Amino acid sequence: MDVTRLFDVAYYQLKNFPQEDAFCDKRDGKWLKTSTKEYIDKANSLSRGLIKKGIKPGDKVAVISNNRSEWNITDIAVQQVGAILVPVYPTIHEDIYAYIFNDAEVKLCFVSDQELCDKVNRIIDKVSTLNEVYSYTSVSGAKIWTELFAEADTSIDSEIEKRKSAIKGEDLVTLIYTSGTTGNPKGVMLCHNNILSNVLACEPRLPVGKDAIALSFLPVCHIYERMLLYLYQYTGVSVYFAESMDTIGDNLREVKPNVFTAVPRLLEKVYDKIMAKGEELTGVKRKLFFWAISLGEEYDVIGKSAMYKFKLGIARKLIFSKWQAALGGRVEVVASGSAALNPRLARIFMAAGVPVMEGYGLTETSPVISVNWQHDNLVRIGTTGTVIDKVTVKIAEDGEILVKGPNVMLGYYKMPKETAEVIDADGWFHTGDIGTFVEGKFLKITDRKKEIFKTSGGKYIAPQLMENKFKESRFIEQIMVIGENQKMPGAFIVPAIDAVQDWAKHNGIDCGNTQEEIIKHGKVIELFQQEIDQLNTNFGDWEKIKRFELTPIQWGIPTGEMTPTLKLKRKVIMEKHADLFKKIYG
């Protein structure tokens, strides 16, 4: 069958490789399976209910939920009646809910729990278009979503088929509001073709098929995880949804997935935990552990000697096999995106037999532009791989990455001026990222165009590149390089409190229990100075961090310092740490 609209993907799976466990959710300690047929049947029941509720083509329906099978059922049901799905991050402030709902003119909203229902109900009076709220679980203040389900009805079913037939690939299918590091979010308009072209172009790069299992835990409201869920459906991969971000480790060992997606911060935390355990070892075990790590740091996909490969085989058997077991023991690929992956981290994980394939993209490009590929040796550590099929990339004179292809968005919703600023007359989308090609075909991202700054001496500083390097320290949770128009670069540092406390305990140092106490301890400050001095050797004299301050607060999404995709909100952080800025620069 032809797959020309996103909802066709579900029917494609039903025809070619129907799954008993198309989607699986863990409830009350048990994994509950939803088959491909049940998935489609429920979507059709909901489509009937939406039509009976008066939802028309072009109407907007919001979903605020964790990853679960109900999300995907709602997605297909909304698409089939010609309505537009508006996924919203559960973690953002309710005032942003109000802004998005009003901008999109949302008519119906689905939530997954009591907390999210309460957040929506607190702003419902501010949204004139919002009629009702439905919940996937039984909560007060919303109707249960199954109340919308409707049995087969000849007249309604014919109306669904009529609407489906009228939907074209170039039609708007979703509005995704970018988290944005400044100002209100913008509604990215994506059509069926945008996302579907990405699914089809990425299909050859997914090294698993209909017998594989994926674990899903990154927010499905972001196009990154959402596109991959379509890709899993298209290739027949069964999807298991993690219970929460806190249970990922347990769920990995239970599900034993062949594939999952991750952001670099997650991989960094996994690595930090492993290193903390390694620090506790003694004698021969400790020597073997750090021998394996040093071997991993030398890893590359090309040019390694037979002797290196022999040693790596021993390291994998003695040490790295435990890493693989912690991830379930069957991982064939981990897709990493959303932010730059530290090359050292990529080397060590790949040496451990955990293939981490870094990719690059934006919401505006549906999202994938390039990704490393295990086929034909198309992997280069430190790059985001080769550009996907039917997409063209060129580097502008100022180093900005420009993209053209079927994955490029229709534009920003109700924002023609902003759209024209990023999509030029020739159809090139200006990403705002700076990059280059390695070996003529592997795309490498170096920084964000708007975030590069000059010191007072006229030297350019690329903060993201530096921050990525400094986060190699297991003691640095987050770091923001500062110093625009100042004589030298400085940094705000969020300490990795658990790692610092483990270090202090190992060295018999009582540095306190709270973050405020820890960051003031002389020995802790000395530790961070040593880490900064060591990592500074990777940079030129004008780039070296001369002074830093440890922050008394953790940066997070709810507190406003980070976007839902874990990017730094630099302006917010600068405002919150004005006192630390003065301490650094006077």
C-alpha cells in the first residue's frame, strides 16, 4: 500500500507485519500490550467520537502527556478527521499553556494525570476556544477519554473515509511549539510530507526491523522522539514506554531493547554513574577498569591495529560486558540527538559495544538533517554523520548551515515575518547553527550562530564547543561559558553534587550536605580549579576559562533555566546569576 499521509503508517504495519505488542505500557507492575489492530480500532473509535463532538478539519487538539500508547492512538485519531495535533510539553509553566492554546485556538485537550489536568484547569478561563478536557486516567476536573469512544456507525465511518481521502501529503498535520531560549514559543507548521519524508529517509539507517524492541522515554511531544515512533511503526519495531525518567535503568534491564533514543545528558549521567562505581574499586579490578576506559578513549571506527582490536576484545569481555548488561544486553543502536555529543563519550560507549549514532536536526526540519550510519563505514565520531536522502545542505560564507528538502517546515504559525527571516527566497532554511563538512561529507556542528561572542580583545568564543568539552569532567553537571565584551572568558558551573560527595567521602572530606555548603568548601573549589586547569589545555590562551563560580542552584526546566530539550536559557541564567557575574568581572 502507498504511505502518503502519516496515519497510513499504522495501516501499513497492520498489512505487512502486525504486532501483538505494537505498543506496551507498564501499569501496576505488569506490561500491557496493545496490538496493531487494537491500536487502529481504538483510533477509529476515537475518530468517531471527535466527529460527534463537532471537531472539524483544521481544528486544533492539544495533548499534554507522558509517553504512552494513548498518545499515539490520539495522534492517529486526530489526523484521520483532518484536525491538527498540538503536542505540549508537560513540564512547562501553565502560563505557556495559555499562550499556546490561545495562539493555536485549541478546542479540545487531552492530559494524562491529575497534575496536568489541574494545570490546564487553572488557565482554562483564559482560553475562549477550549471546550473540554479529557484525561487518559481517572482524575477530578476532566472526563475520562474513553467517553469519547464511539461504536461503528455507517454515516460517521463514511465521513471519516471522506475526510481521510481529502487529506493530502502537503496538508498541515501538526503544530509543534518550539521551546525557545528567548521569548514566547513559535508554532512550527509541519505537514504529512515533512515528517513522512524523514521517516522514509531514516529507514535505511535503522539497523533493526520487525523482530526488534524499542524503549521510548524521551518526550514524544518533541518531533525527535515522535518521528522515531512513526519509524518504529513503519519498520514493525515494538515500542515499550518507560514508566518514568527515574525508572529508565530498570526498564532497560526488563525490556532488553534493541534500540532507544537518548540525549547526551542522559548518556553523560550513565557514564558518570559507571565511573563512580569504578572509583570505588581497588587493586586489580580497579586497574582493569581504568585500563578499559583508557582503551575506550582511543577508540575509532577506522585505522585501529589488530593488537588494539585484540585488547578491546578482552576489555569487552572483562569490563564492558557489564555496561552492555546494564542497558539490557541487546542494544544494537542508540540514536543521540538534541544537543552535541561529547566525542570522548561516543568513543567509550562504542568501544564498549554500545553503538551511539549521533545525528543532527531541528523541529523545523522534521527533525533529521544528518545522522551517522553503521552501513558501509559511514560513521565519524565527532560529527553528526552524512546528510539523509533528498535533503541538501550547504555551508554559507559565515559558516551557517543551510538546508533545503522535503523535511523543511511550512513555516511558523501566524508569523510570516519570522518565517521569511529563516527561509529565504530560494527555499534555503537558515538553521542558525555553525558547521563544516569533514572529509567532504560528514557534517560537524561547531556552535550556535547567535551564541558565539567576542571578548573585549576582539577574540571569538564558541561557548557550546567549550561547554561540551568541560562537561567531560564527571564533577560538572552543567556549565555556561560567559564573557561577551569582557577581557576574558569565565563560567558559571553547576556541580554534579553526587559525584562531588562521593569524591569527598573517598578522600575523608566533610564538605557539608547542601549545595550551598558544598560550593563554599575550599577543597571543593580546589577540585574544580584542577578540573578547569586540566580541560583548559584543549583551548587557545584567549579561550581558556580564567575564572569561574559554582552556582548555589541546580538549573532545570521547571525553574526556567533550561528549555524542555535541555538547552541553556542563557539570558535567564545571566539574570539569575548577576551576583556571580560581578564576582567574576567586578
